[in-house]
Amino acid sequence: MKPKVVFDTNIYIRKLITPRGGGDKLFALFLRKEIELYTSRYQLEEIAEVAQRLAPDKGIPEAEIVAVIGKLISRANLVIFAFLK
């Protein structure tokens, strides 16, 4: 059975900032289907917002942001939840 994992948004941002770094290695586990990754729409929006804000200073290509989010949408388990009032 594969480990079920939720990455903090910082893992995805590290992957975008430092190719071949720790975040990239963790993301590769997901791509190789060695882990079962979970995310949410909220987290996808957060990744996009933070990455786009940092992109000019950190040299993150927009195409890489789109690729990471696209892989999450197509391959990760999307958890749907609502905030309770």
C-alpha cells in the first residue's frame, strides 16, 4: 500500500524555485506513483498565487507553474471540503 501524503504548499514552491532540490525529489515520488498525493482546490489556488507573486524575483517560468498545477489536477486526489461557520 502506498503512503497517503499531503504536501504543504511550501514543498511545491521549493520545487519551482530549486529544480533538483528537496521539493523536486518529493514531487518525483508523486510522479512515479510511489505515494498517493492529496490536495484541494484551495491549495491549488494558493500554489498559483504564491508562485506567480515570487516568479519575477525567483525566475520561475510561468510554464512550469502551469505544468505543476496541471499534474496535480490530473493525477492527485482532490479533496473537497467546505469551511463551516
